[in-house]
Amino acid sequence: MIARQLGKRLKRQVVATDDLIEAGQGMKIMDIFKSKGEACFRDLERDIVLEVSRRQGIIIDCGGGVVLRKENLANLKTNGIVFYLQAAPEVIYERIRHERHRPLLKGPDPLGCIKELYIQRLPLYNQADHVIDANDPSIEGPIGEILKRI
């Protein structure tokens, strides 16, 4: 949502890596995970990030696992500024708890899974150029911070 609103304000195209993967594969991410596995999904993600990071003047909206491949962050930084929209695991859970398309959150304890992923990924997320507080339910604060920093 923040990427789309930022794109409107800056009059820039927004590309979502997950959407591009789904379009290219003709299936939902959940189905890619089920039929081909997470490693295959991460390979597809790496290829899409490489492709879109070469483009100028766009906003790239990435999934949370994009940082798991070191080359993704490097590619994203090559031609742009990387923002990590930081939110506490409990906030993330409240925002996505009704979503049914997140394969890594299908277990019996989705909040516990979010906390575990958060702890594992935090050192990677903190390699972003800027960390933006995205805990508030309003998107105005994060958008304002991003606009100030660019």
C-alpha cells in the first residue's frame, strides 16, 4: 500500500516483485511454494530483482524474504535507494492475519513464525539504506519519512 501511494505522489511506476513472479509463472506464490518449493521461488525472485533493479525511475515493492539472497540487496542498491519499512511482529500479524496467500504463515502459530522470521531477517533488513518506522496504522508517516529522505 505504501509503495502504491508513493508511486502516485511521485508519479512513478510501481512494480511488485511478487506480482511479476506470479504473472511469469501463471500461478500464485502459494502454489509455487507447494509445487516447486521455496528454493525455486527464491530463484525466481532473484531473477526478477535483477531484471527490475536495472530499470530507472521506478518504485520496487519487494516481499519480506527478498533479503535472504545477498545479491538481491546488492542489485537493488545498484540503481536505487533501499528502504526497510520496519514494523513489530505483532503489528505485522494484525495487518496480515486474514490473508490466506502467505505460505510461510500457514502453520499453527503464525505470530510465532512472524517473530522467528523477524529475528532471523532483522540483520539483513538493517542493511537497507534507510529504516522507516511503519508501526503506525497510517501510511502518511512512512510516506513522509521516505519523501524527506529522497
